[in-house]
Amino acid sequence: LQASTRGRTVALLGARAGLGVTTLATNLALLMQEALGVLPPMNDAPRRGVALLDLGLPPRDGLLYMDTQSDFSFVDGVRNLRRLDHTLVQAAVARHDSGTAVLPLPSSLSQVREISHADSAAFIERLGDFFDFQIADLGGFTTIDFIAQTVAAADRTWVVCDQSIGAIVSTANLLRELTERGLETQTFGLVVNKFDPSVPLRGRDIAARLRLPLAHMLPMRRSALLAAGSRGEMLARASRNDPLVVAIQGMAKALQRDFLGAAALPRASASPWNSFMAQLTGKRKSAKGD
């Protein structure tokens, strides 16, 4: 795709809570924000940064992970759609210290029922005038019609699933419901999260069961995430060479390449995650040959 002045929306779907969608969304948004900060201006216009749409359940976890406070919610944005301009966005939308904007669900989820799905989708599209990327965390969100409207407005959709049977079944059901609403789910990409190579269920097996192309695999890094969280840090900042962070950087690079062009990418280098996967592949080949 050619560079565009309108921001791109990336939807991250998770069929149930606990799949790690918010962890992925927050770290991806942070890495994208930092990457955009070192890129040259686009079409002589400054980069506008990244907005995290913290719409997953449990509510406002993205805000918590990013240690940010917000009195202006996604619902407030929808209600102010007609008067939304640069001044309002700069004044009202919360910012992480990286510069990443964060729009969470309201503290009272009953407010979500007061806005229409169509207006919500229109608001997300309007945000493209103020940000280069919107990362929409929809992990665990239960209103299928809202998910469908958001995905319909997104430029890319990644479905997050882990190796558990419950997650695979729930994800299959979510995809079926979205298909019934007219969405072409085969265009989505699968992100296998919390990947444990000791589990016999491989990424391509999950992709085959869900009939989705396998886009990315993210390693299980529970201890590293807990250690960073206990210090009040995000892993993307606490350990830039952690295999999970490097894998998420790969996702960020894919977005930059596809939506900003190859010139936006830094020179490729070896990574701990690639080394880990190469080592794992080598062990499997060796085992087959024995």
C-alpha cells in the first residue's frame, strides 16, 4: 500500500479474556510510537503518532499497564464526534509519557450502551485524521455487533489465540459469528500468543483449525512480564532484547512496511526470537534425522 495521510486502524481480537491481547496491544502501541518518532516526516507533514483504543475486557487494563490516567473515554469521543478537532484531541485525550494516546472504555460500562455501533466506527475512522495508527484492543469484548463494526472499519485485523483448546473453540465461535455478519474472516491474520514449543499443538495446526493464515507467533514470557509489571514497567521498555518484545517489534515492522513503505524500516538484524526459533527448528530436524 502507498503512504497515506489518513491513519490506519489495526484491530486485535481475542475471543475471551486472558489471551494476552492487552499486553500485546500496549507493547505494540509503545513500539510503534517510538518507531514513528525516528521516521522522517511524511509528505512534509509531521508524524502524528499512535492511539491505543483500550476497549478490551476487563476494562481499562491498557490504561493500567501504561500507568496513565484518563478522564476522557472512548464514549466521550463518540459523543463529541461532530466537534472533534485537533485542539480537542490534544487537550482531552490522555497521553502515556512516550506520547502514545490512550482512549479507554468509561469507568461505567453501562455508558457503552448509550452510543451506536455505527457512531463508534465513524469515530475510529475520524481518529485517522489525528493519528498515524490506531491500535484497537478488543480482547474479551463481548458485543459481537460492535466488534463487527470496528473490524469493518479496520485496515488490518489480527486474531489472538493461544494453544489451549478453550481458546481455540472460543475463537472459532467468534469467527463464525463475524462471518454470519458478512465479514470475510479469511482476510484476518492469526497471532499465536504465549507459544510454548514443548506443547505439541503447533502454530500452523491452530491456523488450520481456525482457517486463518498464520501471521505471527509470540513466545510465552510469563515470568518476564510479571517481573516487569512488579516494577511498574512495560516489558517493551524493561527488556528490549526479550524474545517477546523482539517478536512484537516484528509485528510493528510489518505494519510500517505495509502501510508506510519499505523505506520506513530499519536494517534487519538477528534477534533473540529468530535465534530461538532457528535453534528450535534445528533441534526438530535433528530429532527427525535420529
